[in-house]
Amino acid sequence: MQAPAKHRFTVNDYYRMGETGVLATNARVELLDGEIIDMSPIRPFHGGVTNHLIQLFNTAANGRWIVAAGTPLRLSDYSEPQPDVMLVKPAGHFYRTAHPNPADVYLLIEVADTTLARDMEEKLPLYARSGIAEAWIVNLNDETIEVYRQPHFNGYGSKSVVSAGDSAKPQAFPDAAINVAGLLKR
């Protein structure tokens, strides 16, 4: 007996589902490798850390990047996740005509508590395969920032873990350091 094949949705299919009401307009979902995935509710600590990152990076930007928060990232015809925070290249159109793609991303950040396994096992490999130069996972459970660099097809070649007492520095903008203890203060 042959196993049933999965049907993978394209980004265009995904948008048509939203336009026709198959997906509710307020549905919290994202498209990962052709599958529509429900997004977890955002708890207060997760939301607060995300807001803090947005404020810190907006203050440091000085026109060098745009802080994109919770906006879609077009990785391929089959994947359009919604990272918590991205530092993307400045664009006069502010991405009104198209969502950012991997070439636009300086830094991608996922803030993770209940989503940690999905972020590590599903999203991080997609980001690496797509060529996202640097991805951080702000691990709320362990109170650390995991910094991933050197993307390749199987993942990231470099991982470092930054904890309280240290700062995480974006590779493209090392002057925009994030104090881990200050960020993760409860």
C-alpha cells in the first residue's frame, strides 16, 4: 500500500485562501514548507521582550535598517514565516509592494518559549537553507540568546549562546549590542 502524499500549498494558494475566506482574516497562521501552521498565542513575557527588542533596534537604527516586527518573510514559493523581529535593508517603499526576502535581511530574531521546538527544528533550518546570514533565537526558557551564523543547506555552521552578563551583537552592526540581562529581565 502506498502512503498518501501530502499536498503542499504555495504562497499564492495561501493568499487565495485568505482572500476567499478559507482562512479567517484574523487567523494567526504562517506557511512553512508548504504547510499552514497555527501560531501560538503570545504570552506577556514574549510580547514584552519583542517590544523591548523593537525599541532597542529602532533607537540604534539611525537609518541603517528598518525594524520589521511580525511581518512575513518570503523565503520561497512554499514558505512565508512571520519572524518576531527582523532588521531589513532600508527601502523607500517600506516593503509595501513585496515582503522582504532573504537578501533583504540583516538579522532575523525568533522569541521563543512555547514555540522553541518548532523554531529550532522547523524554522531555523528553513532560514539557513534560504541564506539568512544571521538568526537569533531568544530562548525565554533558558534566558539566553542563541546566535546562528554561516548558513548552509543543512543548518548554520556557527552557533554561540549569549547569557546574562554578556551582549549579543548583530554581525552587520556590532555597535547595536543587546544586553542579555536587561532584555530578559522579568
